[in-house]
Amino acid sequence: MQSLLATVQSEFAEFAPEFDMNPQRAIFRIYRDIRFSKDKTPFKTHIAAHAVLRGMPKGFLGSGYYFHVDPDECFVGGGIYMPDGDQLKKIRSAVANRGKDFLAIVNDKRFKKRFGKIGGEKLQRIPKGYDESHPMAEWLKFKQFFVGVSLPGTACLKVGYTKTVVTVCQEAYPLVKFLNEAVR
């Protein structure tokens, strides 16, 4: 994971220089939190990293990039997985007020071909403060906004893996940027 981050750092400098790819800040710890888990295995069986905006604390919940490698799967994605209440309100406001910009991102042919649709939990009903007939009503129900690509666990051993990672991140960048602009 350290090598992956160091390798993609120069590529990120070209399209997303605002992201910190420092392995010491980005890589998650290997130890599991076993306090409330039935599984008391002390170590994770995967390695993961989360690249956040420069100058933000390590646990920053804003939009960023996530990399995950385990024996069965390699995952590369971007977006916001667990926004706090204030961030979610700001994102919903941006989606409601800048719906045309948001739809241009999620309906882009390359975006749809790579990711399909945006992932994340949704509410059953539209959130308070928004009208049921709002043109962005379905998008306002989202509680999370992320996209990603799952690859076989052996993908990270292949020569072109770093190029794949960079390509996926570049294609997710418009969504990541939109979300970060919203939470500022």
C-alpha cells in the first residue's frame, strides 16, 4: 500500500493536487477494534488507505479516495461514505441548488460506464425541508455518495494496476470535487 500511494502520488499531483497521498497519513491501522466485536481476531486481513484533502485531520469525513486490498478483492473508489449531519445537509443543499451540475457528473457516459450508479444508503422519504416534487428528490434521499470499482484480489499484482487506480480516481474526480465544494 505504501508503494501504491507513492507511485500514484505524482499522477494525483496532475489532476487532484489537493489530496494528500502521504502513506503515514493515508493508511489505516492494521489492528482491529475488538471491544464490541464477537470476532476477537486482533488483526485485519486487508490493508486500506483513505486519501483526504491536504491540511485536513486524518479522520476527516469529507469526500476523498479509498483504496482496499485483500486476498479476494481490490477496491478503488471515491466519494463520501459517512458524512456527519452538517456535511450531509450541505451536500443535499448543493444537490438541490446545483442539480444541473450534479446530473452532468452522474449522467456522463464515461462515469456511468465505469461506475454504473452512485452507491450508498438512502432514506425512504425525502428529507425535511424539501418538497416531494423537487426535481432532485431521489438524489436528496441519499445519505452517502460514493462510487468505486471492485477487482479480483490478484489485480494488484499485475503490471497495470497503478494505471487502473489512477484512471478510476480521475473518473471519480468530478464527483469528489463536487462533494468537497459542497461541504466547505
